[in-house]
Amino acid sequence: DAGVTQSPTHLIKTRGQQVTLRCSPKSGHDTVSWYQQALGQGPQFIFQYYEEEERQRGNFPDRFSGHQFPNYSSELNVNALLLGDSALYLCASSSPTGRTEAFFGQGTRLTVV
Amino acid sequence: DQQVKQNSPSLSVQEGRISILNCDYTNSMFDYFLWYKKYPAEGPTFLISISSIKDKNEDGRFTVFLNKSAKHLSLHIVPSQPGDSAVYFCAANPLIGNQFYFGTGTSLTVIP
């Protein structure tokens, strides 16, 4: 079992550019959530996808968008990058049945310069 | 608006002793709580969880205690081992909603 995999692991972008981050969930999981972890902070919920639909969204601007594919993998897109978007972006997958833990990938470290 | 708080940024403990990590929350709608461990350059790894219908859950060396009236939970690690050195995050999930609310983490160092 490969667990949750994210790509790329590191990324450097220029302010104003757009970025796409990718996530493959753990085998058997069909729910994917994205979190942003700024330096010295805990992860902050961006949104969750289930059945290819955004099921819930945190307090992030519309510059943050996502997509889930039929194979349950997911993308996070961020437009018009700001310096403050520099963070570790974590993908988590979970099963929709019951209250269970989420499994996290290793994250993508995004640096905006 | 930090709904989950870990007021101790760091903690040092001697190997073999007990580590106690604390977490407070403000939202009374939280009813499921989790602890995650994070090593540098890795994603958070699930450790242990507890539902609000319980006040204690144990898994090997790890025990989580929940005090609902005080809106407080704690993670006990006994005995502590050097490999336990990591950042520990407390997280909470509300009755309605799918997101986890995380604290800011406590960096645990276990000294050999």
C-alpha cells in the first residue's frame, strides 16, 4: 500500500503565477482533503472532495480551487500566487464511513518569490 | 480564531519517563479528537483518537484523556523513547462537518 502520495515535493513559483499540486489517496479511500500549513502553525483546512464534488470548504479565497478525478486522485490549484501562499500543502485521504482518522501525504513545499 | 490550542510549543523529557502533551479547545461542537505526530519532511502520522462519549483511550504506550467539561485533552506517552521526538498536533472534528481543526503543535524532545 503506497499510502497518500503527493507531487511535486518542492516547488518554487513567482508571485502572480499559478500552481497545480497533485495527490493520490490511499488505496480504498475516496475522500480527499487539502490543508495548508504555514511555518510554525498547524494545518489549516482548505477544502474536501468526495464523489468529484467539493463537499466542504474552509476560509480560503476563490484563488484556491480543486478537482477530484474518477480514480479519486485530486488536484489543488492556486491562482495569482502571493508571497503569503508559501507553505507546506498537505493532502489527506479518508474513508467516508464513520468517524475515522485521515491519512496524510508528505506534503508539497511551495515557495513563492 | 484558534479553536484548538496547544500552549506549550516545546517539551523535553528524559527517556523512560512520562511525556504529557496538552490541548485545549473552545468549540463545544467538537466531538472527535485525534493526535498526530510529525517528523521533519514528512506528513502528519495518526497516533490515537477519542470520541466524546469516552474519557480515555489507550493504545500501547499512548493514552489520550478527554475532559469535556474543561474542554481539555492530553496525550500521555509512557515510557518515552528517543524515537518519539517529533512535533505532536492535536486535532478536533465537529459533529457536523468534515474538517479537522489543528492546534499549533508541541515539539517533543526525548533525551537519551
